[in-house]
Amino acid sequence: MTTLKKQTLVLLLGLAAALTLNAQQPTHENNKTRAAHLELNQSMGKQEINDYYRTMMQRKPNQIDFCQNQNAESSNGEQAQKQTNVKSALDVPEDMIFPIESDEVQAILIEWPYITRNASNNQYAEAIFDGYGLVYDFFGNYSLVQTVSTPDVADNSDYALLHAKLTNAIQKHAQVWIDVWYDEDTVTIKNFMQKKGMPLENYRFFVHPGNSFWARDWGPVAFYYGDDDSIAFMDFEYYGGRPMDDQLPKQIAANLGWNCYTTTVEYEGGNILTDGLGSLFTTSAVDTTNSDRYGLYELDLSGSEPKLTMNWKTPLTHQQLEDSIKHLMNLQNITFVPMLDYDGGTGHIDLYADMWEETGFVAAKYPESLSSWGDAKKVESNLETFTSQKNYFGNNYDLVRVPLPAKDNGSWYLSPREYNQYTRCWANHTFVNDAIIQPVFYDTSLSGSKAGDTEGNKLALDVLKKAYPGYTFEEIDVRSFDGYGGAIHCITKQIPADNPVRIYHQPARFFNTQENGSKYHVEVFSQNKSGIKDVKIYFKTQSANQWSDITLTSLGDNKFAGDITLNDTATNDTLYYYISSTSNNGKTMLKPMTAHQGGFYVMPYGKEVNTYNNDYAWDTVGTVVYDTSNLSYDTTTVTYGTQSDIHFSSLTSVTQKTLSDISEIYPNPAKDNAVITVNNNTDLYYRIINLKGQVQQSGKIAKNTVNYELDVKNLKSGHYWVIFTDGNFSASRNLIITK
């Protein structure tokens, strides 16, 4: 590092010792008082609980204007850090690796939600310090009061039930780490989970007072470093109004015996999207939060009355900020894009995009009817910026689109301001090894409008399961978070696995054997602290029945390569494959990690294959249907290890051609029956799909059929697509039913 840059970082980071509360913490309430408050929580109505969270627990807290409020004073300077595990952010390791979120994890960290009240009159309060919080009058003026905080385990609370479901979903696939504010709350939460039929079995508690449940944003950004792939935390500064949450990464690191590198650069985890290979994608919101002088709130108990003060900071320019983040995360590239205007106020990237693989993005697609919105245009422009960048392997990043969730009745938002009351997004989910904790916006146990857009949600889940192949989807209805600017991703934080076997790979999306010959060359980068013993590729084609495997040749420097021989006479076929890497210390990892659940790399190949499609099309009313113009269905049975009969379907086997010699449907409109004329020398299969993308009817047309009659008397009036396929090619025809 140059002397000038080092001096700049010293100025910016100030050796960045994390702030500690400048007063002795008050002893929290006795058990009798807290028990009474737990009972009080149980008496709250559902709407009352919802109102509390919307007032006190928004993802982005309100900022008190200390410049105008005469009750507040400002402090100056930073205080010495007392925890021995906290390190200067200037002295970060040179070999840091920040993994992609879909890499293997040992745990997911959450913070249980709490309800805080004024200790003197039970008025709702915003928790700021341990035993102290803020209450507000009608005009927004605040008072600092002593408070009582208890975990939300109310039967009427959507938030308590949501966190119970989240905890249970996580513990099926990794250990769930739960931060609670006081020791006795561990028993309370265990009892609540048992009562809800989801007993805690794979968990660890941490006991540290906090402010909110937005663990993504305050949570530690974990990384590997050193010859042993040790794990440490990078601790960015959180919102000033949540000083206890800001302390949690340091406190949890101390519990674990891990190092924690801390900085006064403000950065929330929901705006951090990394490919695990040195590239970061973020929005201009990080500039906004670092352009002012507001730092963390502090509590002054030195006088006769407690006072709320603030630690002032030096604003950062964009270049200073970029240099600092590159240093703090060992990055080669940062891509900044404009933040959205109507996303709940955070401007975070996790409201519309994520990365499953290190080579591409999955992102929201606004329907055509909303495409004129400023945010819709920003999303398209931002994604174009992302995909114009080169990934680790020298190729442009890929992009897969998933639909934007609709309102509960399936209709679209009338304005950006109305959408801001929902801020729904499918990509705001959390990877937990071979599972995705998925936000959904429906509940079939309810009825009427309370059930939500059931058909639209199920359709979107079909799209998501194709975008994230092989993953187990753990669904959680998150409509209680409507308008918060966040959901599942925002209240969880990945803790990476010990002894990682990292595997990086650039898959081909299609392969033309006419141009490239029969050898598909596979290159893999894999590493582990003990070294890699071998890397294998397991593969089969759609036309084959058994899996084959090859052992890749080591090229040195953790690089491995080999060739899969394809049938160069095939017009169209599909290759399925996955990677297995075994370390010298005996650990084996698969890539994709979900290969044991059917999550393979899928590559169309053949003499006439020149493209692929991962998109979908919107109809005129905004609902989503599959774009079948160049897609073919594929159903196959495969074997992996000792498992057999893994059955899966996909729309990813792509051809340039469609089925020929299929007439238009007549009569059209039809009432009870319709006829299709075909000239097929092989069996055909058809599906009738409504404009929601749901299969209403399916069947088989035997080979050498001339006229085939479709029985449609059970279909309701409306517009449909009829999809025909022979396993390699497909065709679609429009069908209108009138009764």
C-alpha cells in the first residue's frame, strides 16, 4: 500500500475502534417485572402488535436531528475498544476471502424480536440502550426513559410466529444462532418453540442486548483468512440509532474466540452482494449513509438526568469510500449502481437481486404494465451494468429473471408509492446449504383475500425452482413485513463453514458440436487448506440412462481440467453434470451443492443448438406464462450415489427449432372440443396452460396420428396455451374457450 493511500485510510478509518456505551449499563428488570410484561404482551391484539413493529422496528430507523433538538448533545472523538478480539480495520489480513452467500455454512444468525415499554407506564418505546429507550409524542418529540424489554412470544404476534418458523426451517439444514437480550429469555423461547410444535434441536444462543431483528444489516460480514482458513468478522458501522445492534458482531466474535475487524464506515449487509471471488455489487445508498456526519447514539449517565448524545464523524467522498471498502474486503472490483426510490427506504440491492452462482445473477422482472416506472427502468439499467462486467473467468455475468410478486388479489400496483407499501421480492431469501428459506405472500390455510395470490405465488415458485435447481424451498409467509423494505434475507446472516472446500466453475450455457466438435472442455478451480486430492465430473446426457465420471487433470495452482465427450451426431441433446472435489483431509463437496437433490448443471448441446433461454413472458394483464417458443420439456430418470429415480422436469433444454406439421387449433374459439392436425412419426405430449402458467390438462398423442381431438369441456372460458413436445422440440398454439 502506498504511503498516501495508507494515510488516507488512517484518516478515513481512524483505526476504527468500535464505539462502546460511555456509561455503566443499568441492571435490567427483575424477573417478576419481566414476567408481568410477558403476560401484557399476550393480551395485545394482532393489530396492536403490528402497529408496534411498524412504529418501532422499521428496517431503516428514524434519525433524530441533533442539530435542531435542544434535548440532545453531541460528543466528539472515538473511545478505546476494550475487547481484545477487536482489531484495527487498517490492519486486515491480505488474503481475506469473503464467500458468496450460497457457499456452505455452519450456521445462520438471527436476533429474536423484542417488545419494549416505558418502565413507568407501559407505553411502547424504542429500545436504544440496555434499559433505556425513546418514547415519542404526537408531534414526534422524544423523551429518554427507562424501559422493560421482553421477547415477543405472543400468540397473536405474526412476528413471533414468523421467527419460530424461520428458526425451525434453518435448523433443518444448519445450526441456528439466536441472539437474545437476557439469559432467562433462552428458556422462554425454548418453551415457545415447543408450544408451536417446532422444538429447538440444532441451535446456539448468544446473550447480548440489541435493538432490532435486522440481522442482515447489523450482522458480521464473515470471511476466511490465513493458511488454516480461519474465520473472522468484518464489522461495519450500523445505523446510528441502533448502537446495541452495532456492538453485536464484536460481542459474538468474542464469544467464539474469533477476531473482529471494525470500522466507522457505515455499510449494511443488505447492500453487499459478492461473487466470492473479489467482486462486489452495491448501490449508491452506501454513499448516502457516509455523506453525513451522523454516527452512533451514545448514552451519558454522568449528570443528574440521562442524556442522549451522538458521535460525529467525517463525511466520506465516493472515492474515499470505494478505496476503503476495497481495502476492508480485499476486492478487485466494486460496481456501484443507483439506488431505487421506492424500496422501503434502504436503497439495498437485496430488494431485487441476488447471486446463486459466482457467474451470474437472479433478479426481479417488473411486468410490462409497470415497465414505465422509474424504478423498473433503474432495475433494467442496473442489471445491464452488472452483466456488462467480466466475472472471474473472463466472461460476462449471466442473468436469470423471476417475476415481481403481485398484490394479494393478483393485481398490480397502481403507482410506485403503492408498491412502497409492499416492497415484495422473491430474491429476498436466504441460502442455507441445500435449502432456500423463501419468502412467499400467500397462505392456503386462510381464505378469501387473506389467503393471498395463491395461484401467482405457486407459479412464481415454479419459476424459482428452475432458477435455483435442486434446492429445498422452505416457504414462509412474510406479508407482515409488507412495506418494511425487507423480508427473510434481511433478518438472517450466513456464518461460513469450517474447513471449506471451495469450488469455482464457469459452465457453458449451450454447446454447438458443429462448430466446437465433440469435446466439451471443463475447467474447475478448487481449493482447501489441506490441498485437493482429486476433482471429478459426473455426467450423463438426456439420451443416456447411466452416469459416467471422469477425473480431472491437475494443472497446478488449484486448477483442474478435463473433457466430456459428446455425441457429435446429435441434432439436439442435453448434458447434465456436477463436480465433486475431495480435499486431502477427507472432505468432499459437490457443485452445485444441490446435486444430490437433482440440482445439476444443464447444458443443451448438438449440431443445431445455438442459444438458451432462462426468461419468461408476460401477458397483457401482467400475469406470467412460460415463453415456450424455443423451449422443450425434458423429463428423465437419473441415479446419484445410492439414490435412484430422482425425477425432475425442466424448461432448459433449448433448441432453435419448433415442432413442424402442427396445424392451428380449430374451431377456435372452442366450447367442448377442438381438433389439431399433426403429422408425427413419434409420440407427442401436450399440456394446456392458462395465463397464470398453471397446467390445466395434459395428455399424449400417439405417433402417426393425423387428427387429434382435444376434450376441453371442463375448461373455463378464457385464453390458454397448448404446448406440444416430442422431448426435443416444442411448439405452442393459442386456444380460446367460450362457454
